Amino acid sequence: MKTKLKLCLTCFILITTSLLLVAGCAKKESISTTTSSQDNSTSTFAVSEITQTLGDDGYYNGSFVVPSNGISFILSVFKDNNGSAAFYSLSDPDSTDILSSSSTPTLYGAASGSTSGKGYANVLVPQSPSFKAKAGTWTFKYILGDRVKLALRTGTFPNAATIFVQPYITGTTWSAADLNGALSVMSRIYSANGITLSINSTITISDSQYATVSKDFTDTTTSALVSQGSTNAVNLFFIEDYAGSGSSGILGNAAGMPGSMGIANAWNGVLNSLTAHASGSTLNEQLLGETAAHEMGHQLGLYHPTEANGTTFDILSDTAECSKSSRDNDSNGEVSAEECEGFGAENVMFWTPWSSSSRSAGKKQETLSSHQRQVLKYSPIAK
């Protein structure tokens, strides 16, 4: 989530017995077990459902095989009726549980989601260069969930990447053509970082109920909107505005870090508020493009390098950190972009944008670190 005013909550919760609870996003995903794929000369993306068995220890157990040409995967557990979903363990072919606090490297406390801990949890490999989708049999355990799906990318390891993007627009204040400038900004940002975006024509959703929606992906209307997204692209929903309490100052938010990939469900997309980027009837194309690039980064597995409190940082070792102890010059408990200039504020994924005066002076958020670029290039949905 990118905000003007307040902290984006971290997207995981740890509960007793070290279950990883992902911030939940909404209605249950499709129960279909069909497999989808993308044809490409260098990589293939496929989604399948994994059968589990109930063990004597009370946990559900399952396994899957990553072939020798495996590039990346996202393992997702779903819980009906928006119940809490959580993995207990995920062990690689060398029997290292990458969700254990004692393993090295570890995703303990960093496996992903969004903000409410309901309905959906996932683990992305690799979510940093410290991890690899090792060839062989992976095993997992979970206690909260109803089904598990695997989105697996195989093929040639990438030096570059292409990611398909599907934009949508709701409401009647702006039209699809009004997004062209912002989409060009977003495309330029990713291109400068070695990732090509193939952006489909914007789809207009005319149903008035979707003009303004809740930021909460468990909301019935938000869920229905996002579930319309493509299974072969990152879905960007440009809504007219957010509805409900708690949405003041929000520019955009994603369904997860990462969200779901390859499955039509309520976690398969991001929201961007057009009203929050407007001056009168004019959209700020640069800011909107930066926000769309930022939320897309979340959907593909990137965190804020520094959170608002200046004490929480992402798991990547090469992203700049902006510490509250040294950079919170006004002592308000948060680190602003201006306070973090030269310490990560220029990064696409910084938690908040530059102030309007800084933007007027030409300051932009368009950079990504080498490790951030690798996470994006290795994304299961990239080609």
C-alpha cells in the first residue's frame, strides 16, 4: 500500500506455533482444478492444485516437485468463508524448512499477504536472491486452509523479463484514454530497470457499483471486482475512489506481497484511486504512474524498503534503509521521503511519495535495487 499520510501495515502476522498467517484478501478463490499456461519460448507458467493428507500430528501435509528447469513458484493456501489461512512449514529438497526461524536463509516473519489475515496465505520462492526454486521434492504443512495451489514457472533462467499487465477503469469521471500518460510512466520505470511491460488495452467496467470500493479485499464488492482480473497478467484496477472508513490518504493498495497469480480470485490484482491523484479534472500522470508501479511491485512480492516507522525494513540486503534514529528530523515518529533523500526515498517501493513541492521540483521515485529487479524478473508470472 502506498499512502500519503499513514503507515502501510506489514503484511504478515505470526501466531503461536509459528504459523505464518497472511494478511487476507477476500472471497474464496475458484474451486476449479484446471491448469492454465502461457506459451513462451523461454518459460512456461502453470497452475495446479495439490492433494493433501491429514497427518497424525494434526497438520495437513503435501508435496510437489520442482523440475530441473524450475525458475520460481508461489505456493498458496486458501480458506473458505474468509477464514484464517496459514502455512506451518515449507521444506526444500535438502529438508531445510525456509519458514523456520532457525533456518538460514529464512522467510520466517516475511512470508506474504495483505492486511487482514483471512482467506489466503502464500510463500513466494525466490522472494530474495537468498532463495532458489531448487529442483526436487518440496514438502509443506498447514493447519489452517481448505486447498493448496501451486503456480510454477519453468524454462530458461532470465536475464530480462516481460510482464503482461491488464488495466481496468471504473466510474465515469475519467476514461481509459486518461490513463495513457500514467501507464507510459509506469512502463518507463520498469523498462529502465530491465523489465518490459506488455500493457493490454484498458478495459472499462461500467457497472456503477465498482466506481468506489473498499480497500479491503474481503469486501464483497471489492472481491467481485478483482475476481474479474485476467489469469495471465498483473491486474491494475483504477477505481474512481475508495469507499468506507480508513481510506483517507491512500493512493493505492495491493492484494498481497505477493498477491495471487494465475487464478481468478479476489487476491489477483491491485487498486489505484484516481481521485487521490487528481487536481480538479486533471490526473497527475507522474504520481499515478509511480503509484501503479509501486502497487504492481507489491503484487509481485516486493515490500517497502523502509516502513513509515523507520524501524522496519524489507528482507533484501541491497535496498537502502532510512532509520528513524538518524533521519526522523521532525521527531513525529515517521520518516518522510524528504527526510530519506539519499536513503531510499527515490525507490519505487518507498512507503510514501515525495511531497507536492518536491514533486514540483522534479523529484521522482523510479529506481529499484538489483535484488528488487531479480525478484521481479524471476516472478512466476513473468516471461
